[in-house]
Amino acid sequence: MSFKLSPKLSQQIAYTLLVISTIIVIVPVLTVIVIIIKNGWSALSWEFLTTMPKDGMRAGGILPAILGTLAIVSCAICITLPVGVCAAIYLNEYAKDNLLTRIIKLAIVNLAGVPSVVYGLFGLGIFVMLLGFGVSILAGALTLSIMELPVIITTARGALSSVPYSFREASWSLGVSKWQTIRRVVLPNALPGIMTGAILSISRISGETAPILFTAAAFYVPHLPKSMFDQVMALPYHLYIISTQIPNMPKNIIFGTALVLLLMVLSMSLIAIVARLYFRKIRKW
Amino acid sequence: MVDKIKVENLSCFYSGKQVLKDLSLTVEKNEILSIIGPSNSGKTSFLRTLNRMNDMNVNFSRKGDIFLDNDNIFDMNPEKLRTRIGMLFAMPIPLPMSIYDNIAYAPKVLGLKNKKNMDEVVEQSLRDASLWDEVKDRLDSSAIKMSGGQQQRLCIARILAIEPEVILFDEPCSGLDPISTAKVEEAMLKLREKYTIVLVTNNVKQASRVGTRTAFFLMGELIEIDKTRNMFLTPKNKLTEDYITGRFG
Amino acid sequence: MNSKITDYIIEKIIFLCGIIAIVFVVLIFGFLLKEGFAFFKEYGVFNFIFGKYWYPSSNPASYGVFSLIIGSLLVTLGAAIIAVPFGIMTALFIAELAPKGIRDILKSIVELMAAIPSVVLGFVGMVTLVPLVRSVLDIPTGLTAFSGSIVLGFMAMPTIVSISEDAIRSVPWQYKEGAFALGATKWQTIRRVVLKAAMPGIIAAVMLGIGRVIGETMAVLMVTGNAAAIPSSIFDPVRTLTATIAAEMGETVRGGLHYRALFGIGLVLFTITFLINFIADLFLNKKR
């Protein structure tokens, strides 16, 4: 006689396993967040956020790193968002459905999975060396924008194609041109999707280290950036440096830096998540 | 009778597959021409060629010509053409905006009317589509929340607001209940006084109720076209007779 | 007529942006190919891929990435062993068992998990996990492939969970109803019907998760120990392809052989991840 569980019992066991596995997945996230908050909270102060580092970065604040990241990220998103959305409009609304278009769409989707360090190499070769921008805000921002372009294009295309095709037909049938239809019917309805995607992109590139490693970030700069061609300190790179390269670094400063970065990134993600739930709720069609 | 639309030797293809075969017919001014036929007989393809909606489909190609008031429509600006030939789709497609904005949308974008006149245009269009009384108190509410029949009449009003000369109806009642259908048909008959109408329908009875003339399509070919009464009483072609008596289709 | 002209200009700008985006796609391909191939031609593909020694600063230098490939594979394999079963089970729980309110919360947490920067995870791993691994296993250093696998398994989780969950949820309810009608319990239905129907999507999710792990840089750089030697077990320090680029690019002579060797690694990484994504994409399209 072979041993066999009753269906009822095996269901019970399976469900328990699923619950346990979910807990195993979720708990570390919360643990990581709690560890950083607990250890970094004491370092957080107005002074920490608004002053320059001192004593070989072992004391003082992280202002230049915060400003550097803000500069790089805002430049990057200003480049990649308009180009990406326009490219998405082109691919989704205008491009003929032929082999070339399909290859391009496929390439763009797959470029989103290329490692960020490879984009760093590309940025080093093209922007830093070939175009001669040097290690600078501009080179870093361009690198990040190229890296994020496929993601922006893909999310924007998703938002555009979620607007029913029939809306376009209704508009065309009234004698409204293609562009006016896009502007007045398609874009307004795709905008929430595009914007939440954009916020998630900002969050993602704020935390990226590898692409700016050799294109923008500096170990230590004693002054604030003055032009687009300056090297800057950047928050994620700064965290990497102080946690691996500097001996006898006070732990609470490292955790404080990690906390600032985490707060920046998570708050933006949270805004995007909440906004998406909200727009899904009020969506009219 | 004046010919409003003249179709000459029209053939249409999707990705090379022929859906209309060497079709020639005329639509007279201020008539309702009903087009009947089983599904896949090319009725809708024909309709979408009349206002060049098929241009939006990259796989579409055609041979032959269509004239609107003696001008070849394929030489016209397609957007201009569509303001002269309006189209109502099978499913009502209200745009996700208010009732008022749905009507005002096209006139505003096309720059037809100034702001003051817009209120009049909206009211008149809704009246002509027999919808005014039902919605006059809630013009600012979302069009998506209306019932199916109301939505379809809203779409008619939207077309009327751009004052076309011809209106194409593509199975406009296929998703509606009998009462809503009757209201749409009533609106259609009223519109006949001002407009020329081409109606594609799966519903043979509907064709007999509203059609001035009726055309029967089968497998992309025009089998027969005649006064509706003649067609239904004494069809000339055996296939037509079989179809309208319900023997196939 | 003025608006006609603006319309025309705007449409042209949109076309231009489309073309710019496409040009960059081609440029990335082309640039990596050019730099990578220049190196392969000089050093030899075979010597590069199967060379056991990565000694860029010795004389003569040797640029064999075999140990780095092994390092990447080992860490990735370990991460997959952790992330795949837990990821799929969690996706099943979220898609099939969790009530609506809890589901939204869990999905948001998974998304937040994806947002945590890898340098932050690397740092936390370094100060908590690495000492723990060292003391529990009683080995000389906690900076091992094993620690890397745990951190990376964690990082692959959001991708695997959210894409699997999509796949599971998109199984038509008729399938399930058919099974229920035959008297199957809910779990039997999930196991025999839902999992089977969602399999292409789940495979794609796993591949995309693995793609993310292979490309991950900062976290592995911080917790795997960076020893460029073929490891004898998962409890040895290893060095991955990505970490090598990140660690060494700053010290190379621009345009020199070492510099180009790193581009060679970049090309290898690019090819691997592009292929993985491409195949995952095929599975995702098969699902529809």
C-alpha cells in the first residue's frame, strides 16, 4: 500500500508553504529598511544634509553628494523623458508595422535588460572620451539617459497602447488629424501611465552607481559643481566609497548616507505606486 | 435624382487578400442606402473606404475610384473628406470626456466655431439626435456613464456637430436593445431630410424599415441593388431572395 | 493654417526623436562590437574566454576571463536556487490566495524591493550578512560567492515575483472553472492547471531575473571578495565579470590593452544579457 496524502491535507501543506515563502521574501526587505533607519537615524540632521564633508569625509555632511546626484539625475531625466516619449509616440502611433520596426521594438525592449555597468562603458567611450566631455555631470547624465531610454520608451508605449484604439478611430472619423488626435485624446489619457513610469525611472537612476562610476562621479570634490563639465560627488558612489575605501569610517555616517539615498529613492517609488493605484481607480474607461 | 457618391470599379485588398471585387454603384442625394449581406461580405470594408478610414490601415490597398459630388475622394485631403462624410461605428465610442466636450471636440479642434456659438452647436446637434431632453441637465457629466443607446445617439450628435454631407452607419444597432434601436432608427429617418445616409446592417428587417434603396453584398461582390420595396417583394437574384428570406447568412 | 505648420513641425520632431533613439540603439551595439572585436583580434577570442588567468598588471599581462565567467555563473546559480522557488511560490500566494487588500500591499512591497539601490543592498549585506556567514560557517572570510548568491537572490526576487504573478493572473478563469467542475481542490487546480498554463510566463520571469543577476554590479563587488581565481566551492571568494569592469576601469590607461580587455568583457555581458532577454521575450509572446 503506497502512502498518499489526502487532497485536503496536501492542500493544507501547500498553502502553508506558500505563506512561509512569502514571509521569507518579504521579511528581508523590511529588515533591510529597518536596519538602515535604526542605525542611520542618529546621523540625520539639518547639518548633515547641508554641509560639506570634513576630516577626510569622516565627519561633516554630505551636501555635495546630494547636490551632485540631483544635478545628474535632473539633467538625465530632462533628456530622456522627452526623447523617450516622442520615440514611443513614433513607434506606437506612426511607424509602419514592418520588419525593421519590429526589430527596433525588440531591440529596445531587450536593451532594458543590458547591465548598467555596460552602459557605463559605453558612456565612458562615447561621452567622456570620443565627444570629450570628460568625467562630468553632462557625461554622467547622458549615460544615465541612454540607459533609461529603453525603459521610458517601453513604459510610455505601454501607456499609449492602453488607450483603446477605438478612441483614435472615433477622432479620425470626425476629420481630426493624426497629431491632433494624439494630442487631445491619446496623450491626456496616457499621461498618468507615462508620469508614473517617469517617476519610477527617476527613482531608479538616482540609485544607480555603475553607470556614473567612470563618467561623472568623483571620490571627493571640495567645492560645489559650477558647470555641466564639472566632476561631482554622487550619493550612491559616495556610499560605495565610504563603506569600502575609507578605513575607520564612523558607522553612523555610512548608515546616514544610506538612509538619505534610500529615503530619496523609496519616497519616489512610493509616490509612483500610490499615483498608479489612484489613477487606475478613477480611470474612465 | 442627383448622385451624391459614385463608386467606379472599386476593388479593395487587405494584405493582398481581395475583399471587394470590382464594385460600381451610386448613392443618391438624401437617400438612405442600406447595405445588407452576411458577415465577411465586404460591407464594412466598403464603408470604411468611402471616408478613407482604411488609409489608417497600412495593409490596405485599393483599385478604382470614388467620387463625392464629382470630385475624386482619393485626391482630397482625407481629414477634410471625413468632415464631409461622417461615420458612426458599430459599438458606441464616446470619448472619455464630458457630454458637452464630446460634441464640441471636433468643431473646436477643426476651428469651426467660436466659443459663443459652441453652446448653440451642442444644443442643436443633441436635439437633432433626439438626445437633448435626456441630457440637457447634465452636459458636464462623463459620457462614459450614459446607457448604450444614449451613447450611440451622442455619437450621432457628435457627427452632426461637424455638419457633414453624408453619414455612414456601420451596423449602428448591433449592440442595442429593441427600444434603443427604434430610437436610433427614428433619428436616422429624421436625418434623411438633411443628409445622405449609407447604412450597413446585419439586420434585414432594419434595412426594410429605413432603407430607400437596398444593396446586397456577398463575398465582396454587389449582387443586387434596387428600391427597398422592389428588392424585398420581387428580388431579381435567387441569392438575394435566399438571404432576405433567411435561408442563409 | 498656422496650426497646420506647428502640427507639421511637431510631427517632424517626433520622427526625429524616434530616429535618435534608434541611432543610439545601433550605436551601443556598434561601439561595443568595435572595441570588443579590436581586443579579440589582438588577444584572441580563445585565449580570452578560456584563459585561466586574469593578471592585467603582471608582465606580460594575461587577460583570461574563464575564472570570472565561473565566478559569475556560480553566483548566478546560487542566486537562482534561492530566488526561483521562493519567487514562484510567493507569486502563487499573491496571485491565488491573498485577499485583495493584502495583495496590493504585498505587490507594493515587492515593487519597493526592486527600488532599493544595489549599492545600499551591497552595503547592508557587507555589514550584516558577511560577518554572519563567516561566523556561522566558520570560514576565514564571509566575502564569498555564497554571500553574493544570497544578496543577488534577493535582488532577483522582485522581477521573478511580479512577472510570474502577471502570468499566473492572466490564466483565463475558464481553465480553473473546468478543473473545479471535475471536483479538483483549489490546490490541485493551481498545481495542474494554473501552473501549467502560466509556465511560459514563469520561465520568462525566471530568465529576466537571472538576466538581472548576471548584470548586477555594485552589490557583488561589495560582498563576493573579488578574488580572480577559479573557486573550489561556493564558500570561496569569487570575482564576477561585472565587478571586474567596475573595479578596474578606473585604473586603466585609456585606450590601452587592459582598457580594451574590459570592453571585451562588456561585449560578453551585453551578448549574454541580450540573448537572455530575447529568449524571455519569446516566452512572453508565446503566452499571448
